[in-house]
Amino acid sequence: MTKKRKHQEDFQKVKLKVGKKKPKLENATDTTFKTKAIQIPEQLKEDGVLPTQNRKLNIKDLLSQMHHYSPGVKHNALLGLKDLLSQYPFVIDAHLSNIISEVAAVFTDKDSGVRGAAVHLLQFLVSKIRAEQIAPFFPLVSAHLSSAMTHISEGIQEDSLKLLDVLLEAYPALLTDRSSILLKNFVELISHQQLSKRLKSREKLSWMLSVNPNRRVTSQQWRLNVLTRLKKFLQAVVDGSSEIEDEGLQGQKDGPHSVRNPICISWKVHANNQQHIQLFENGGLRPKINSSFRLRSLASVMDSAEKGLSSAENLKGFIEIIIPLLIECWIEASPAQSAPILGNLLESESQQLMQQVLSIIHLLWKLTKRHDETYKMELWLRMNYLVDFKHHFMRHFPYSLQETVKHKKKDSCKGNKYCMTSSNSVDHLLLNLTLCDIMVSLASTSTLQMDSGWLDMIRKFVTDTLQDGSKLNSKQVNRLLGVTWQLMQIQQNKVATEPLIKAVYTLYQQRNLLFPVRTLLLKFFSKVYQKEDLRTQRIRSRSKVLSRWLAGLPQQLALLGLRNPELSNQLIDIIHSAASRSNKELLQSLQATAARIY
């Protein structure tokens, strides 16, 4: 067979007859399909599951409008959300994740109206959402807040402080868990980094105050706004720490005269049955213990590196950054910069800024006391900042408020064109007391000779304020007694402590004192007496003023009568404590007044 014939047999074409169907291939695909009509009689029926607001928009419609390019649509969507959620609060729990994510996303919106509506909506939401509910979504909220605080737009930065106020008031524990990020944001709001010439070799950055002429407020007012929020944030950090004692004498909650609830047991009830008796107040199967200790944060578990100010290294690093900036703010607001003739007189805005500066330093000082190596931290603070504090803070001490001249109506001033008025919005005494608290914490018995100059200034100010303290409130008296106690611990000889005790006794003898003030004074004298009683067992040199105070307690109890049972109870506890120690002056006075008491 030839090659040509064999090729033709292999590729033989199939011949089909005319009119016959072509046979299907073995691998042919069937593409036929059938269709049927579907009838929807209620195609346009409204969704009856999701509630709607007055514009007939449900939660999904409003949340979808948050992505619209028009600021007006987004603003109306935020207003609609507030209206809908106020009418149907149960919608919040069902759509909490979407609501939080969409509202937080507009924290950095370009339109000021949208941001303002977001702030008002957030104020409404925090009153409806508990901390444990928002805790899983709080990292997202915190991230958007940080973006707003560090945004390039001045308006977004200003509105971020309003958002911070809302979150700090509602969820302080969740916000302080991210202290390291937020503290850096606070610093960047008032300053910028600059490479110092002296530190170029070590490649360290220094910070200096920034001035932005594009802001709607002055640089001093902007720093005041930022420092006010920083002070609130640090106060939340301090309050969240269970190891820091409260300020002044109020921190001694479990003193020798603390009141505990008695346990009353009826033996007749337990006579026939063998039942357990709860001897301790916080015992039993379900103990009621009021403790600020938390096994873990409400928020997600932090990384080991994310310790915030609880770490001594992080706290030192933040102090090294913020203290120089605070000193610069103080120098700008100090009376020497305003006019040489003013002396220690301050304007209202300057005093507010200086008060925030001192309050922040005071809170940082309190945070340093929660670490194990408190003594080393105090030495480090004294070595680095005592010279600057003496030069800038104590230079014009004590400070007083300058009276401002305001234009008044003719009726109020009776023909005078101007009237001198004093601003009551700031407390100059609190400013001086905060400064005293900071400075006294840097002194000790070993450094008494070197610090005698400025300690004498503080001692004189405290003594004069106590002797003329009939109009002091409980907060001022608490701070004042706290400084007095620190001064007495630094210099414990009778020559230094007796004038201070005498000044407190002068205030104690004032009539018509408020009950909280009288309570604080009683606690102070009781504490001083217990301290002196332990010391006089070795050295017999009892304070005459303290003996006079003890001798007058029975007569005060007789005169008080039934007018104030709580104050009478405190007096009885102190009298019992002193009588158990066989105090002669008290026992003689008690014997003479016993008939009037009973």
C-alpha cells in the first residue's frame, strides 16, 4: 500500500446525506435550559423589623449615609442617628459594632459641622453604653482619637479635645490603659521636636513649645486647653492606681478611729440548729469587698512593652520631656514676663495656666510614689529639678490674683467709669498650696540645712494662712493640713513644730466652721497626738498647745450635745483613745465635765 493511500484512509471525511441530522459528538455539552415566571405580589412591602425615624430611614440607611461625599448628608445622618437611638434604645445593642465604627470614623472629618454632630452623638451614646460593652471596640475608638489629636488640621485638633473630655468622663479606665500613646499626643499638641546641637552626637531629640498663628485662639490659651486635659488624664491615672494614697489627711481611711460595721448575732436563732456564723464583715460565700484591684483591664490584654506610666522607665522618660515644657509655659505666664512692677500679682488666664502646670507636676510626683524604689526616684527628682523649681517657682512666692478693670454700667458703679473686680473662677490659694506640696516633697531631714531658705518661706505662708483661715473651705484646709504635716515630719524639733500646731489650733478655735473642716482638724490633731505620744515615751516634751486641745475636748462634747451626732462620735473616739493612754490633762477635764456630759 502506497503512502498516499494510507494517509487518505486515516483522515477519511464522513459523508452525510442530504436531509439527515448530524450525529452528536461524544463530548458534546447540553446547553438547553428552561425558565419559569416568579410572582412577587408584595414586592414593595416596607421592612417592619427595623424601626425608622421621622424621615423613614432605618439604622442601616443612616449608617450607609455616613460614607456620603456631601457634608450635609453626613451631618443629617448623625442627627438622624441620635433621633432614632433616643426613640429606640434597643437598636444600640443590636448594631453597636457598626455604630461605633461609623461614628469614630468621622472624628477626623474635614467639615466642622460633622465633627460637632459626632461629638453630640458620642455624648448621647456614652450614657447608654456601659464600659464592658464598649471595651471590645475601644481600641478602634482610641485609634481614631489619636488620629484626630495628631491631625494636621487645627480645627480637628481642637475638636479632638472635646472628644477626649467625653471619653475621659465616661470611660477613664479604658482610656488610661493606652496612656503611652495619648501622652505622646498631648506633648505633640503643644510642642515639636528639635535636634539639639549639644545632643547631635547622641542623636537625641529635644522638645520645644510650638506657636501656630493659624489657630483661632492665642498660643497661651491653646496650651491652657491642652494642659487642662492632660491634668484630667493624669488624675484618672492616679485614681486608677490602687497603690497611691489619697491626698492630704483624707487618705487615712483605716485609722485608729475608723468606723466598722458591727455584726449583731442573735443566739436564740442559732440555739437549736447548727449554722455557720459570719464573724468577719467581708467573709462568707459572697464577700463584699470594695477594692480597686483589677485582675486584668477591661480592654484587651496589653503587650508587655505597653506599661504606660506604671513603668518607672516610662515615667522618667515622660517627666524628662514634659517638665521642661511646663517650665517654659510657666516662664511665659509668670509675672516677671508681664511687667516688672506687678511683682507677684497674676492675671486670671496666667494663673489658670500656672495652676495647671503645678497640678500636672504634683500628679507626676504622686505617680512616682507607687514604685518600689521611691527613695531613688525622689533623689532623681531633686537632683534634676530642684534648682529650676527654686529659680522659677519660688521667685515670686506667694502669688496673688491681680484685680482686673472692667467697664461697668453707670447704675452699678454709681457714676464711676471703671470698677475694680476680682475673678472668682480661679483659686490663688490652691496655686500656692500646690507649689508648697511640690517643693516640700523634695526636702528631707538630711537636706534641711540646704533648704532652710525656701522652707522658711513656705512655713511662714502656711502659718499666716492658718491663722487667718476662717473662710477656708474643706478642700483648701485639707491641702493646707497636708503641707503642715509634711513640714512637721521634715523638722521634728519642738521649736519648729509648735508654731505650726498653734496656727492650726487658732483655726480650730474659730466659730461657725463647716462640719468637713472641723472633721479634718480633729483628724489632724488626733494624728499629731498619736505621733507625739509614741515619741514622748522616750523624750518627755509634750506640746503645750496639744495638751490644751486635749483638755478642751470634754467641754466641747458637753456644749455640742445632740446637735451633731457624727461630730460627737468623733470626739468620743478621740477622748477614749487619750484616756486609754492615761493623759492627765484629759482625765482631769473629763472628771470636771462628766456631770454635764451625762
